[in-house]
Amino acid sequence: QAQLVESGGGSVQAGGSLRLSCAASRFPYSLNCMAWFRQAPGKEREGVASIHTTYGTTGYVDAVEGRFTITSDNTKSTLYLQMNNLKPEDTAMYFCARYSERYLPDCGLDRGSYSTWGQGTQVTVSS
């Protein structure tokens, strides 16, 4: 019954910003690793950023370090990804995901460790 619903995607020019949201429901939001992944056409799905909803620890893939910020509003059970200084190579379908187990202190961006997925929201960055 766990559900993740992404929103906030769209089309922007290079250098622009977008804020993605992921509304989580029907599962305990606390003590979870949550993450954003993305998949471009012809590419494998890659981890972008992760956060522990309780401990607050975050991690980013090198390609977005310093440009993207992952945050969590636990009162709303909503995950966010603030994307600044967007580049054409950021173009992809962005997915929200939940780790397969709760109570883990370390999240990481191993796709195989995340078992609950949203439907995705498209981000397109033009040059």
C-alpha cells in the first residue's frame, strides 16, 4: 500500500531551477532512507540524492553536488529535491524511492536497495 507521488517536473532552460516534490503515504515516513533517482533515455537509472528522514544525513552523486539539495518535511511526509543551475545533462525522468528496510543509519544510492518507487516526473533542460 505504500505510495510515492512525484510532482514539480517541467521544462526549463539551462541555468534554471526546479523543485521536485514527492508525497509519501500509507507507510511510516520516519526512520527511512529516501532518495531521488533519475533515468535518461538509453541510460541506467542512477541515484541522485539520498536522505535519512530521521537522522537527516544526506548524500549526492558527484554530478549534482553543490547544485541539488535534498530535504525532507517530516510533518508532511514529503521529500523534496531543489535543483539549481540545471544543465542539459540533468534531463531525465526523476523518481522518488524508499529504502527496502527501516531503521538503517546509512542510506546510499544503490538502486537495488530501494523497493518502493513513484511513477516519476519528467525534467527537461534545454540549452
